[in-house]
Amino acid sequence: MGRAGDDERLVAAVRAGDAEEVERLLGAGADPDTVAEDGLPVLCLAVAAYDAEVAEVLVEGRADPDRVLPDGTTPLSRAVDGGSPAVFYAVLERDPGTRLPKAQQERLLGLARSWYETGAEAELRRRTGDSGPAETVRIRDDESDTVDQVSLGGLTVRAGHGAILTTLERSFGVLTPTEVLMERALADPDPEHADRSAVLHPLGLRLDRESWSAVLSARHPSERDRRLFALQVLRYAGVLGLLGETRFERKEPAALLASWTADESDPKVLWEILDAYIGLGHPEEEAIGLRLAGHADPDIRASVPLALGGDEGASLGADARRALFALTRDPHPNVRASTSEALSHWQQRFTEAGEPAEAAEFAEALLALARDPDPGVRGGTAATFATGPDRSPAVADMLWRLLDEDEQLVRLEAAYGLALRDDPRTEDAYERVGRLPWEAHWLAEDHRLLALHAYRSRHRDGLADAEL
């Protein structure tokens, strides 16, 4: 049928939402700017259908997002109008700040700002003149973000214009005030809203002291959502790395998080603070762990073990040792389970330091957890032991005993630990695990099943002493 036939099939594939066929046809020579029966390029069909996947394939195939259409719009301006951040991101293409002339940048910014400030429903009423009720549903615009979809007077838009505006501002070098971005992110209470996720990038890259003061002042207001969002920005920015290599030193947000733990009364927010803070190596980490070891909320207590001297090079003081062993006897099973990793860490540290008596104390505490009445605690301890440093017969026998567990995944962890130790009972251990419901699908990927194949390979080839 030739080129014309490929173009016709391309229109049909775009209408059908068949991204694979669109990609194949473009590879075969179909024109990415093929015009459909309505006189519009196929990219506009994808935009109107909110088909981000097809739009992305077309743009990657050299469809022109800036092509001026008879009504003066472009595929990109139509994506702004449509309000779907996912579709807009697919159509935006690379380097819009250098690709588009200043006048066109201003028009796109004005369009997105007008939609955002007016509101999707109000703008639809203005455009349609319809005074009836609008239909509004919250939908998932892509795998991670949500937006409202608003229908009125025969028109439908997605209300993700805040995310689109934020992205255009960043793309065109517009420095939006930090306070404005914060308010934009928090306008909708949904933590997965597209407007919120779009703000993380520009805020996260602001490394000047003034911007961070505005973000971190969110710790003071009473609204939980604002404090949680400030923590989200901290994570995105790189309290875990990026900030440590800039003029805004890593120690400053770590110190703020440390002081924040003393001020925060909401357990959910406090847990998020600890999750971001523990492991940064801040000198107050152990003291904070000790202070929170008796917290009323079990999730907070479960965060404590890794704060108790767990950083590389740190030592375990007498108070921290007592607190850690006390947590192994905590009434809540999640807290007891959380101690196994820290116990294993210190067992290894004392073993490497040539202090067998100290190491034995931590090994005994781990063995006690492996006999815990709660199956979740026993399972977590089995996973810790499986890859842990203790290769003693006592641990191997404990792993063997865990093969009597009712929970299949606990038995799998125990068998895995025996395989790593080249234990002669490994084959029998995996037999006792039983057939896993997902074994056929995951056989090539799950490390615990691969360990059995590695064990067999070593013994078949006479390499029983080889490292796994």
C-alpha cells in the first residue's frame, strides 16, 4: 500500500490507542505529522484522547508539537488546554526554553495560569455558557499522580493546570516564589495530586538559604499536611545526598530534623522525620533514639533500633545497649521485629573486633527472636539471619527448625539461609518450603530461589567451598 497506506494505518492506530503499532508504523516510514480527516495532525488526536503513551511515541518519532494549526493553536497549547500533566509532559518535548520564542512562551504561561487561577469548572462555564451542574471525578492521570476530570456543556478537561504551570515556569526560567509553590502544592489535600508532585522538583533544587527557610518554616504551623510536605521536599532535595554536596550543607537539614523530633507531637509526622533522619550520621542520633525508645506509639519505637549507635564508626554505649535489648522484649511484635537488623549489625561489629563474648550476647538475643511467639517476628529474624554473618551451627540449626513454620515465606527465608551456608540439608529444606504459587513466573528473578540453583551448581561442579 506504500507510504499513503502507512499514514492511513497510523491514523487508525492513534485512534485505537495502539502505541506499539504507532511506533512500528513510524519506524516503517509513516509521517508523524499525518493529518486526519478533521484536518488536524494525529498528535492532536492523542492529546484530545488523553493518550499520553501514544503522544509520547509520536513526539519521539518527530511529530511537531509546535506546529501552528488553522485556529492558531498548536498541539502543545492544546495539551495545556486539556489539563492532563501526563499528556502535557509527553508533548512538551526537550528544551522548550530554547526551542520556543519568548512570545510563545508567554502565551503558554498565560494559558496555563488562566486555567489554574480561574479553575477548571469556572473556565468551562465561561466557554460553554452552561449553568448546569458539572460532573467532577478524581482520576489517576498517570501511574503516580491524580487530578480532577471536569465535564460540562459537552466539554471535558483535566484540572492539572497547576502542575502544567509549574513545569512551564521551570522550563522557561521563571523563578516562582517559594511561598507560591508551597501554596500551590498544598491547595489540594491529596498527597498524590499532580500539582503537588510537580512542585517537588523546583523546590528540591533550590539550595539558597532563603528558599529553604520558607520550606522548612512549615514545621511550625499546626497543619499536619504542611509539615509532611516539607519533609517530602527535604527527601526530594537530597537530605540523603544532594544537599551534602552544595553550599547548603547537609548538616543543616539534619540538625533541623534532629530538633524537629523534640517539637513534633504527631506520631505520623514524627515517624516520617525519623525515617528521613536516621542514618545521616548526625551526632544527636543515638540520644534521640534513647529519648524515643519509650514512646507510646509502637511505630516510633520500631524506628529506634537503627538509631542506637548504628552508624559506621560509632560505638554502642551502655544506655543504648540496654535500650536495644529492652526493645527485643517490647509488647508490640513490630517493635521486636525491628530490632533484628540492629542486633545483627552489632554482632558482626563485635565479631570483627575480636570480641566473641560481646558478639555471643547479640547472637543469643537474635536466637531468642527466632523463637518469638509471633510468626512475623520469627520471619523477620529468619530473613536477618539468612544473610547475616553468623555461620555457627546454632544458627544453621535454628534455620532448620524454622522450616516447621506454617508461613511459607518464613520457610523460604530459612531455606535460603541454609543455601548461603552450603548446608548439606539445603535440598531437603527447599522441599519443605513447598511449591510457591508464583515460582514459575519468578523463578529467574527471586534471589532465594536462585540460591538453590547456585547451591546445586557448586556441588555438581565440585565447588562446595565457593562463594555464592
